[in-house]
Amino acid sequence: MKQKTYTRCLECNTVNEDSDYCKNCGALINIVLKRRLESEAMEERRVALENKIKEESKVLKFFENGLTHPFFIIRLFFKTLHYIWLFLSMVLGGLIASILAAAAG
Ligand SMILES: [Zn+2]
């Protein structure tokens, strides 16, 4: 016969029987599972951040080349693009941050 485990919920102090989640408030009470989910979430955030940095440095290089182009018209074109990019990356950055914040709870 399997032994029952009782876990007290840290959020609402309800004692739960053989459960990973609190039956009262739905909080995750299995510490092992919680740690694993936390480290998975952290790894996901790290990879997302790494990709974002990689992507941004690629774009920066692209603009650097364009902004120092010998033709004025090309430089102007890149300058405009650069402003558009700065604006978009601000909007996207805010969006990504809010998604990550929501995912992290
Ligand atoms: Zn609870």
C-alpha cells in the first residue's frame, strides 16, 4: 500500500493529500515539481534573452554598415529604417517583457 503524503499549502495553509496542487487555491505545492518548473522557466527565459541579444547585434551590424555607406541616399534610407527599428524594438521589447512576466506569474 502506497503511503499518503500530506503537504501544507504555503499560500493558504490548506493541508492537501497526495496532490501536486492545492485543492483550495490551486497553488503548486509539490516542491520538487515546483523547482523543476522554475528551472525550466528560467532556462526558457535565458534562451529567449540570448536569442534576442543575438538578433539585436545582427540588426545593429546591419545598420552600422548602412549608416556609414558612402551614398547619402542610402545613409538616409538606413537612418529612417533605424528609427523605425528602434520604435518597433521598444514595442516588441515591452511585449516580450509582459509575456515573460505573465508566464512567470
Ligand atoms: Zn492553497
